[in-house]
Amino acid sequence: MKFLKHIIFFICIGIVPVLFYNAIHKSDSDPEIQTHRSYKIKSIKLPDSLNLAGERVPIEINDVKERMERELLVNTYWQSNGILLLKRAHKYFPIIEPLLKKYNLPDDFKFLALAESGFTDETSSAGAAGMWHFMKRTGKEYGLEINNNVDERYNIEKATAVAAAYLIKSKERLGSWTLAAAAYNAGNYGISKRLAAQRVDNYYDAKLPNETERYVFRILALKEIISNPRKYGFVFDKSDLYTVEKTRTVMVDTVITNITLFAEKFGINYKEFKIHNPWLRENKLRNRSRKLYEIKIPIK
């Protein structure tokens, strides 16, 4: 009896490793269980050179290299967000690019807008709104109409004009596009004060608030990834990307008492109207001053 037990014991010892080996190799060949073989988390090699609006990034400085790598890693391996940004960039960059050229702002600043809002119609916790994430006070200072009825921070064309004016003014004051980008996050006064106190004159030498220290590097990371998506593992077909629906413009200088009824005259519903005219915040346009507004109507 003891002899039989010993035989069974040794048989079990021999079978378990075989079963374990077979289980592993079965998972290797199972097309539904491929993650551990095909998915690799790799360190990222920085490009030989990086620049923002033609201004060189000194990646030979250890601190700069580490901060740049951090944003590249975060934005590469946050895959769901990355692919969504790629899709939305394809939709909105064609609108922003000619406007940046019109207002003499470097093309790279389209990545600042992407970093700010992700091209979503959401208001930040601090109250910044629109594609360029303006605060009410700043928007009004630069001539945007902002009230409960009309909020031109959500008007892409007008908000881009204001962003260009702000950034150009910042560049003139601070001396570089890189510092102008930083000032978009921390304000011109905040950047100027810290530069003076620390006796430095550029972004990469300054000790700034954590959010601002990451800000320019996030813009740079988005520029690098969006410009070279396959290099960072983002694979898609052109048909996967988003596009803007074609519209025509209707000029309105009167009150619109009911946007739902107004939209129906053009064969669209309230939701379709609001998608193309998010700057109208209510179901009416008060317009007591008889101001001339441009209304976008999708072409069916």
C-alpha cells in the first residue's frame, strides 16, 4: 500500500510541471491571449533635436531630458487619450492652421490649443472655456463677448484671433515663443516676476510652478507624437480620423426667439445647430444691440 502511494506521489510530481508547461504554451498560441507577447512597454528615445516654434530645446541638460521623457512617456502610454487627440487634431487643425498663419503666429501653437482643451467642449475647474481655454476676464479684455447668452470663447475663429494676440504680446514682452507659451499657462506677470527673481531669461533655466514646468513639455510631446504617430505605436486608417462637416454661413442681426424653430427652417435640429454654434449658450439670441452674427448651418 505504501509502495502504491509513493508511485502516485511521484506521478503527480511529474504531471504538474507538464500541465503548467502546456498551459503556458497554449496561452502563447491562443490568439485571444497575446498581450504578454505582443505588448511591450519600452523606454522612449528622445529625437536628436526638438524645437518649439523654431526655438531649440536643450535636451543635453539632464533636467530638460528627464522632463521631456516624462511627457513623451505619459502621452505615448495613455493610449486611449492619444488616439482620441489624433482623431480630433485631424478634425480641427485644418481650421486652426490658416488662422494661425493669418495672425502671424507659428504653426506649432495649434499643439498648445490641443494641450489646453483636447478639443473638447468642456470648462476647466478654474473656469477656462473654449478650445483655447480663456478665462472670462482675459477673454473680455481682448474683446470677446462673454455673457449667459453669448460666449465667444467657444467661437473657434474669434478665440484663435484672441489667442494669437495674447501670445504675440507675450513674446514681445518676454523675448521668446517658449516663454510666451509658458505665460499662456502662468500669466505674463507670473513668468516675468520669477525670471527677475531668479536672474534667468529662459524657460529651461527657470524654476516655475509644477503645472507650468510641465506645460511646454506637454506641448512638445504632443507635437512629436501627432507629427509621428506610427513611431509611437499609434496605428489607424485615414477613415478612423474625424472630419468637420461642411457648413454655410447665415448672417443674423436680429433677435432669435427660439433656436429650435430657427434651426428647423434650415432642415436641422437643435443639437445639430448647437454643435456648429456652441458660442450660443441658450435657446435664443437676445441681440438687443442688433449686432451682426455669423451662424453656421451644416450642409446636408
